[in-house]
Amino acid sequence: MINLADIWRAAAAAADWRTGIRRWTHSPIVDVAFISNMRDSVDRKRFLGSWHPPEGHFNANRFRIHGVSGMLRCLDIVTEDLVEAAGREKARTHFISAVEWAEKSGVRVVLLAASTKRLFGEDGSELKRRFPHVLFTIGDNGTILLLREETLRALNGSRLQPGSARIGILGPYGLLGGIMTKAMVDRGFDVIGAGPNEEGLSEIRGKFGIPVCRTFAEMGKVDAVVACTHSEKIRLSADNVDLVRQPGKKLLVIDVAEPSNLRRREYEKCKDRVIRQDAGNAYAPSLKYVLGVFSYRLLRLTRGVTFGCFAEALSLACALNRGEDIRKYDWLKVNESNMSVVAELFRKDGFAIPSPRCFGKKVRSFCVELNNEQSEHQKHWR
């Protein structure tokens, strides 16, 4: 039986002639490795089929930008495997093995992608000690920069303004959620935090002075939701969209979660009552995928678009190639200082927020009026 996943991996390797030249000239095979779990069973079917790599990790998508070579090195692990301690320990073992592979391949930058970001704690001391010549990043400085800009663009396009609009932040106690909560509060929006972590909610309430809740039933009506978690306990569904959206209005959803918080099958049930945007991604016209459309669509992305954390890792590798002193920063930490450095790197490398997309398709309007789709403030994105 033909396995399409096997065919794609073989075709990508065969089409990657630049890596062949690097091998022939004894140059580093890869400059930056994105080490990641797979998101779900869809990723597993697309990338592996029925095959399980004996090392516990394998080559997936290949990237090029400004002479930098990037490789997605996937772990034979999906997000749900990381819920249990045994799954996390297995992921740690596979991750270390993947870094060893990366170091032998000449990698200078390694991204702890997706749900691997905190596998080794907040400081990553074990990784830094074992691999002192590798620069590690979680990529969240870049993701937050993009997410913040995309959220403000969407709110402005929907004419949701501070002082009148009410915004729900899902997972406000997480890294992305905490920074987005601060960004919205600082700009004067009415914010409510929601999630299952009672201790985290209490901390957020005390820090920002905002109301918090554990369920959508307790949230009340909101104009927009920024989804910073894929937790099953605070996941948007078609019913939840109807529960919290304002009467006569569509709910604006900025979804940065991976896997998506509002899953596609639920979105299809309520797409006439919700405006959903993929968030936290970056676009650069010079970013290329080996095998082009066949590769970026596997990641559920579009041409020239990659995840914000991938963009940060690529920009760090580009900076090292330019001889810039970026090793003095701790890229496992997220702060305004690091974000300002990444913002400048993105400017140099041409990364910016992409045109608004929902599951890869263009968001053509941010009009939230249910009965006024052709109103004068309707926003079209071309």
C-alpha cells in the first residue's frame, strides 16, 4: 500500500539540493532546527503514516531564508501524549536525542517548539550544560510581538475600542496569555480572564485587578476572545460561541493556540456567527519551503508564512551569520528587552504579520454586525 507520508518525506529529501551541496562542501547541513512534537493525529497521519522512526524523531519541513537552512525535526509524540508524566519523560529523551542529531548536523540554533517549550524547566539549564555551543530559544518573544500586532489590527478592523469592548483571554496565566492580558488592560479594554487553573486565575486577578472565571457560563457576554490555550477545559465550541457573543454580533476570535482552540469542525458549525483569525504567525516574501505548496500546506499554513517561534529562530540564525552578538541574551526568557531585539531582527529579515487568515483562508471582513455585512465600515483584505 502506498504511504503518502513516505512519498512526501522522500520527495522533500530529493528536492533539497542545497543540503546536498552543503554535504559535498563539508559545510553545516542545517543552521537551525525546530524540534517539536506533532500537534495531533492529523499531523501524525500526514508526516508519518504508519511508520515510527526508530530514533524517536525525523526530518519534516525544510526552510530557506537569506542563506539560512532550517529543518523541522519532529518528535514521534503528539500534544496529548504530554499530559502524562510518562509521555513527558519520553519526549525529553527524544528531544535530547534530536539535539544530538542537530549538533552533529552543524546546527547553531535550536527552537523548543510547540509543547516542548518547558520540557526542561524555565531556564533550560540541562540543555545549556549539555550543549554549550547551541543557542536555545522558545521563540515566544517573536510570537508575542506578532500576536499583539495581529490582535490590535483585528480589534481596529472590527471597530472594537477601549472603553466599550469587552475581551475574554483564555489561559491568562500562561506566558502568552499573561502578556496579552497586560497589553489589553494597558490599552483600556474591559478584560476577563478564563481558564481551569484556579491558582493562576487568582494571581492574574490580583496582578491586573480584572474579573476571572473558570467556565464560559461564568464569563458573560464579550466582543472578542483571545485564545492562548488549547486546554480541553476552556475550549471554544459552537455552543460556547453563542453563549458568550453579544446579541446581534459575531464573536471575534484571535486563536494563537496550537492545536487550535476553536477547532475546525466546531468553526464550521458557527462560521456565520464568528470571525476567527489564525494568530502568532509571520510572513516573509523571501521565506521558501522545499517542495513549496506541498510542504507549507502540511503545516496548515500558506506561502511565505511560518509560525512566529520559527521566524524568531530563523532570525537568530541569520543574525549569527551576520556576526551579531545575540548570544548575550537568554532566549528562554520573554521580556520587553528581548522583544525589542527580535523586532529589529524581524525588520532586517523581512518578517511581518501575514494577511488575516482563518485555517489558511483569507479573512475578508472584520465586520461583527450580523445583519449588516455590507456596512460602510466593512473591511476587505486583498
